[in-house]
Amino acid sequence: MKKILITEFMEQDSINLIAKKFDVTYDPKLCENVKDLVSQIHLFDAIIVRNKTQVNDSVLQKARNLKFVGRLGVGLDNIDNDFCEKNNIFVQPATGMNADSVAEYVINCSLSLLKNIPLMHQGTITGRWPRTSIESRELRGKTMSLLGFGIIGKKVSKLAQAFGSRIIACDPFVLPSAESKYNISLVEQKELFEIADIISIHLPLNNETKDLLNFNSFSLMKKKPIIINSSRGSIVNERDLIRAYQDNLISGFALDVYESEPVKENFFKKIDNTMNCILTPHIAGVTNESNARVSQFIAEKLIRFFEKITD
């Protein structure tokens, strides 16, 4: 019987589905103990992870029986894809399964930051009653600017259009026909920075996107936009982001991902209650509903994978 290792949280119904066909070891704390993971990985034919488990060279070198890596999410930067490809280990992300959750997060943050809700909240609970001293804006009529127009970007676009926003996107892999199909405008990156009211990032982390939003980028932004990052932390240079906010180049920001997770003290100590910002612990794609979809998707893909190779 194939042996399956699950090192992070997974919905119980999906675990039960896998356990009907395979020998399952469910240890959601193993992601925090690399030494134990390395010592055990040789026993398993498949591993299912989220983003904490580092499926890197030190782990994979010991994984002599491994054939399948299931990712309960989308990003693959915690998995050595090159090693897996060279060694016939199939990597399966849960593409699109948490897209609704992330898209809702982006709209939620857009509305909250346009209306300065963090500042309104702080002022109200400290007795200042900032009804007229803090401005509030609508999403209607604003330019929602998407860096990346994949599955999540398209869902953000659809939701934002329902509020009456104009959508622009920068994505070199999207065909011009997408403009009429999705009622958007495709623009170059520099133009996007110049005309955006809101910039939402939906890109993978690689050598080209690392520090993509740096101080030079912020200096191009003419409308003091809101920055929302729910993709990967290192795409935004955190030091430059704080500087841009302090220099009034941007009007607010929402971060769900960080250069280092959990977020380090040297970053969050720079945040105070006078700032129009939202910080969340990498939960944009994590809802009860998305957890169920992601878990079920990976469970079914795992079962089909081993059924195919045994046929």
C-alpha cells in the first residue's frame, strides 16, 4: 500500500478519502521539524504540504520513494521544482481552488483602504470621532490595476467591475484578445504605475519579479495608489514600501505576504496606528470554503495519479 505523508493542515474529509486507499500519516507539526522530516521522508510515496514545509534539496535527496508532491495552495517557491522534474516527481498545485477567497480579500482591502477604515477605527476607539477629519473614497470610478492577469486577476477584475471600477492589467503572457473578452485594458508596467488608483499584485516570485515594487516603482506612481500584495512577499520591497508611504507616494497598503514569514519584528515595529494599512498573516486564500476545495482537489489528484501508474 502506498504511504502518504501530510505535513500541514488538511480537511479531515479529504484525509479520510485518501485513507480509504492508502496508508496515511497526518502530522501537521512536522513542517516545523526539518530534521524529523528528512529522517522520515524515505518511507513515503507522496507528500502533501502547504507553504511552511520546505520540500528542498536536503529533503528530496532522502526521498528515494517519492513520486508525488501535492501543494495545498498555488505558490511553489517552497518546492524544488527542478529537482522534482529531473527525478520524475510529479508536483500538483491546487490551481484556482482558492482564487475566490483571494479575490474577495483584494476587494475587501480596496474598500477598507479607500475609506481609510484603519484610521477611522483607531480614531473612533480613542474618542476622537474623526467623522470629518479623515476623507473617504468610493471604489466606483477608480482604476484597479492588476500586475498579473491569471485566474485570480480575472476574478478580481470581475468583482471590481461590479463596483464600477475601470480595470487595467500588465501581463506579457496575456493575448490582446483578452481586452474585449474581459473588458480590460492591457498596458505596460510604467503606464500602470502612473495611472493606478489601486495596484494589486498577482505574480509568481522569480528573479524577474523579486523587488519589482521598489522605491523607483513607487516614484512613478502619480495618483498615490493603494498597494495590495496577496501573492509573494519579496515582490514588494518592504523597506521601500514604508518609505513610499512616509513620503506620501502611496495612500495605503495591505500585505498578506512578507519577505520572511512569520513577519519579522524589524518590519512590524515600523507599523503604527497612524498608518492606513492592513497586515494579515498569509490568509487571503484561507477560508473554510477554500480549505475544503483545496483539500478535496489534491486528494482526488493524488488518488488518480497512483491509479494511473498502477494500471
